Amino acid sequence: MLLVRSTKRGRLLPILSAVLCAFVVAGCSRPDSADQYTTWMNYGGGADQSKYSKLDRIDKSNVSQLSVAWSYATGDNTSYQFNPIIVDTVMYVLAKNSSLVALHAVTGEELWIHANLNGIARRGINYWESKDRSDRRLIFQINDYLQEIDAHTGQSIRTFGKDGLVDLREGLGRDPGTIARAQSGTPGAIFENLIILGASTGEGFLSTPGFLRAYDILTGDLAWTFHTIPQPGEFGYDTWPKDAYKYIGGVNTWGEISLDAERGIAYFPVGSPTYDYYGADRIGANLFGNCLLALDARTGERLWHYQLVHHDLWDYDPSAAPQLVTVNHGGKAIDAVAIATKHGFLFAFDRVTGEPLWPIEERAVPASDLPGEEAWPTQPFPTILPPFARQQMTSADLTPFFLNPDEREEWTRKIDSMQTGLFTPLSHLKATVTQPGAVGGANWGSTAANPATGMVYVRSIDWPSFYGKMIRQEAPDEQAEAAGPGELSGDALYVQYCQACHANDRSGGVGPSLVGLSARMQFNEFHQLVSGGRGEMPALHHLDEEAVQRLYRYLARLDRMSPQRTNDTVEGPVVASGGIPGGLELRKAPNLGSYGGNDFGPPYPAGVEAPSLRYFVPPGWGLEHPYLISPPWSTITAYDLNEGTIKWTRAIGEDKMAAAEGGKNTGVPRAQRNGMIVTATGLLFSTSKDGKIYAFDAETGEQLWAGDLPMGTEGLPSLYRVGGRDYLVVCASTPIRWSIDKGEGDEQEQAGQQGQYVVFSLPENVGQ
């Protein structure tokens, strides 16, 4: 018998295991594992991250008949980015205070709940099974650990790692006690008996190095490590200063890893070195920063690489999944890999050799005027494949909407005074505007493909970044007492550290909405989040506990003034809570030494030759004005890689406030964190930030259907089949924010709502 705890009744209830097993395995037989693209058992649908499905019940002739089959309320006010995975008749989702929930994939009935997994990687989990299917595991990152849960029972697996834990802060060449964050928000990739991981390291000076690693799924043993910041004697070491590996951070894969499972090759979009915008302490090309990197998935051996940006000074880190397609190139069938970037380019290579399919030119770019900085003199430009995003902004590109004459005059003056250009380094003499910007272009989840036809689809956003003049900071005297955040009030801390990403009204922008945060997150979890960071959020490890308490009390006070509904108790068939004992304990913030907390930041290690000054992006206009550029703000671009051409481009989504002023085909600002599915029947499904999921003709871009969602959506949808019927599932749990919305109206109304996993299907007997 299986024991299931009901927190509502507070006692153990016996449930016949046969009943649960009927839900778990009945209703369909799983296809042979060699038959790709018919299941959605891992993040992105499969190893190659194509988001492609062979399921054929839904096609162009009947997609307009899709309707809601069932939905499942998340039971809280959290904005989830989770991509549901489905194994046989079981769907696994994240809901109810970051609990893993197993649902029946046809009815939505709860089978089991592993509650309160606070700090779990937000975008998804991994599934692995033995050849005889007797051993099935859910593998996930949480609180900088790797843990596993039995997919049958929901119980933690204690034989994995050390008493059930693998500490991801170990093995990075630094004292684990100085590492603030070592996990990624993206779940990694499964290959044979290995889980391959990247990391989200933070973006400040002396951040964690972003080594790529693989672990044995059964034992938790480290199988291999690839040093993305080369160490002495390793390839690429000479592209850095001699001691850089001791202090440089980043150079990490925080996005999606793609696998050619047949060849055993893993493809990594490797991100930027830190600090992102000033590189005087990392003079050189900086391999393997900003690379498409191909490794042997079994050994971690480098097979080939291509650097997409040399010595990155713009935060142009790639994160979207490299797409694996077969193309007709020069009369030959070529297995290719294509990668879309933040700065609006699509690069395509021979998947095995790394040779570009079309010439890529190194072109001269502007030099830097920052003291100590040496911008790389050239950058790579594709010569055949057109860019999918605008790559600069001038005052002529200002939006026709929203601005009154005085505001238009002011922004025209500001932008005319700024420098611009795709590879123009930031300056201490002039302000700078970059486009697509640090969060624009292609981001995680924003690529998909039809692997057999050579069609690649890219979701893109035009979101300019506005930077003030760079600020110079000198290294303080080693005996000086750390300035720290002092006695800044909670509201002052919010303005200094949070407002740029979460907006002055907490409604969100680059980061999620913080409205109602205290109702869904206790202080310990908040402290852990602030100290260690998460996803794109940097670690604010120099804030001591008292400062974090002041910030939390400030947010809680605002929440009390505008209370949000929440459900603190996880009710239902709870089988366990909190994962492995000890795995959720608050990690102490790293000790950064005598400089910790001052404007200069943490010191370099003793004996390292490094600059005594640093430049920083100042607070200012930042990323708060994505609507200032004229629409379309978000688009889908379809590339035919057989010809090297764009087949079609269209706006995705409709901004309500722009539409009220007569705008059409505008797309939606802030359209990060959305995903697509391509089908063998010629459909392209895409979520959008306007509270809808769309279906387009994959050949032409024509809209065929739109499904309404109860809230906005982030993350990837999933497509699966049970009992001969196909289902499309979307996580809708994010308040919608329109172009110039200040948290009033729709968003405030939605803030008290609970999200839902919404499942669409055709009427019975349609498409059967």
C-alpha cells in the first residue's frame, strides 16, 4: 500500500497502490524510445530542443475547433515558467507553493504532491527511466543542489548523491562558501545515464564560473567537467589574462542545451564573461564566452566551437536552444545546427565539423573610450542569413503611440544625444542606446524547428537598452571598513536594487511582478533568493540579513495595503514535503572580504594582477521603456535554411493599449519567456504575453486560431497524446502587463487570481 498524506486532515490515509498504478500506466502504451517527436517527456519535448511534434490529430483543417478540455489551478499567486512533461498518462507540473504535482493527463486529477520545493529550477525538470521502465526518476536543481524524486511515488531518492544530495557549489575551482549561485533555471539535458547541466552564475565581478558538467543519474557522481574559462595548458587559455580563471565568472550556459543523441554531441549556447559591460580585467577574445560549443556528451571533450561575440561588452549572451536540422545545401544533405542570438543574428553551421554553411565576415567595429578597456576590433557578421531584429535605434524609430508632444520632444532630445550601433561599446563620455538590447532578440525558449525540412522559427523582441554614462569606481584601501548598504530604508533598498527590473510599482518588467510577494514567499526563501539570485536575477550577496529584512518588510507592508489571496497550506495527496532533509536550509551568503558591500565590489584574489578601477552601468533609464521603439515589439521569423532566406515574419500578440490608439500588428512589449511548438501537420503554436496562445500556418505565417487564457503565460507549452487524442497544455499564471501599464486595471485585477494549467483539445471524434 502507498501512504498519502492529506495536510487538510493531518493524518495518513491508505490508498490502494493498484488505484494509483491504474492512473500511472493505464490508458496508453508508451512509444518506443527510438520514435522521436511523439512524446513530451522532457523539457522542450526532446533531446534536440526542436519543440517539434509528429502528433497529427490536430491539423490546419480542424485547429480552429480547439477548446478547453480541462484546467488545473496552481493554488497560489506565483508566476510559474514551468514546461509540463507528460509520461504515459501522468503530467508533472509545478504548483501549490512550488510543489511538484503529478496529475492524470486526461482528467487533471491529482495523483500525488511533493510539497514545498522552494528554490526549485523554475523552467522545468528532467525525466529518466531505465530500459525496463522499472526505475523512473524526476531530476531537478534546487537551492544549488541536484535532487531526484521517484516518478511513481513522489518520494525522494536517498541513494542518489550523498544521502540524496549533490552539491552543485562543489567542483568549480572556488571555495564553495564563496559561491552564491551554481544552478540554472533551465533543467539541463538527459543523455543516456547522464544529466548535463549549465548554470546561472550571476553577472557581477567575481561571479561563479559557469563550468559545464555531467552527473551520473544513478549515483550522482560527477562524470565530466568542461572549463568554460580555460585553465593553464587548456585550449583558449591564451585568450585571457594569465590569472583570469581565478576570478572571472559567467561564461555559462543558463539557457537550453541541445543534443544530437545519435552522434552523442551536445550543443551549448555559452554566455558572457562577467562583468558584462566592462572588461579591463579580461582583455582578450575570452573563449569560450559567447560561443556555440559542441562537446562529446559522454566525455565533455571539445569537438568544435564558434565565437559569436568576441570580448562581449553588451550582455549579448546566447541562451536560445541551438536548432538541429537537415538541409539541402549545395546539392547535398547536410546535418546543420543553427543558433539565434540576443543581438538579432542567426548563425548556421555543419553540425559535425562546425564549418559555417555560408561565409561569416569579421568586420571592424568601434573602439572603446573607457580607460583600461580594449574592445575587440572586429565582430562576426553573417553574410547571407538576414538578421531577424532591428539592430540600432535612433529618434526616428520612436513609437507613434503613447507620448504627448512634450514627452516626444524630450525623448527625441535624449536619444539624439546618445550613441548607438550594434557593437558600440558603452562610454563614460556619452549615454548609449543598444537595440535589440540586453534582454531583446532571441532568448530562452524562443527557437523551434522542423528538423526534416530545414525550417527554423525564431521568436524575437525589440527591447532597447538605455545606458547612462559609465561610472568609475576605485578600489578602496584594504583597511577601509566595508561601506555596505548601511541603514538604507526598505524603500531606498528597493529603488537601488530592485526597481530597474521590477518597476517602481512592483508590477514587473524584465523581472516578474513582486505584487503579493510576501503572501507567497516566506522570509527565508526571500533571503535565499536575494542572496543567491535566480535565473536572470543577480545575487545581491553583499546585503546582510538585516538589510534583506528591511526590504522584505517594505514589500510586505505594501502587500498589506493591497492584500493578495494566497493558500499557505498545500492540500491534496501530499506524499512528502521539502525534498531531501537539509536541502532547503538557508545557505550563508559568501564572505567577500573587507570590500564586501561597497561600490567597487569584491576584491580580486591575493597575488592576482588586475586593474585597480572598475566601471559600472549607472542606475537610470535602463530597461523600463520597451515601448519607446516603434512596433512591432515581438515577432516570429521563419527561416528556410535550404535557401538561407527568411520565408515570412509576423507580429506575435496584440498590445491592448496600442490597439486603443489604432495600432495593428504591434506585437507585445516585454515579450520574454514564451515558447513555440512546430507540428508535422504544418502548424506553429506560440504563446504570447497578451493572454493568448496562437496557431499559425507554419508555411505562410497566417493565423489560424487563438485560444484565450485566464492570465498571461511564461515558459513553453507542451503537446501530448493519450488514448488516441492529442492535447495542448499551457501554464497561464502571470499577470498581463501592457505597453505603458503602471499596474493599474487589468494587471491589478489579475494579481489576486490564481494561475492555471490550461489543456486544449479537439472535440471527441474530431481528428481521430
